[in-house]
Amino acid sequence: MLELRVVEVITQFLDALSQRLGVSIVGRHSALGDALGTAEVLVRMIPLLAARGIHTLGEAQEASAATALARRIDSQIPRPSGGSPGRGADR
């Protein structure tokens, strides 16, 4: 159930962001449609990120992690007992 809430938040975010950037996602809620729509959103975000001095994937990830949405999603991810917050071993 918790995972479903995280997916809902991400889905709402992609819908809002694609609308704001003028991206029409054909085949929404299919793997291919969502992947192509997400790629188009990224392509349209690159100049916006560059205008903010964000030029690398690492810089974009750091900026993204600092957003309220990222904190909201992170707070919904279940942690193992005694585990630390964050992404864990992949960092």
C-alpha cells in the first residue's frame, strides 16, 4: 500500500510537469509511453537547468534531492528496522 502512494505522487508529478512543459504523453501509463514522455520532459528541462547553473547529472540529482517532493517521496519509503534514512548501499 505504501509503494502505491509513492507511485501516485510520482505519477501526479509527471502529469503536472509534462503539462507545464507542454509535453503530450501518448500511451500514458504504459511502459513505452511513460518512458518516452519522461525523456521528452528531461530534454525540455535541460535548458531550464542550465539557466540555473546545473550542467551535469550529478548536479541535477543534488538539486532534485533538495526539493520538497524528493523529501516527501523519501519519507514514504519503508526502512528496515535500524536502517538509516537515504538510499542506502547505492550511495
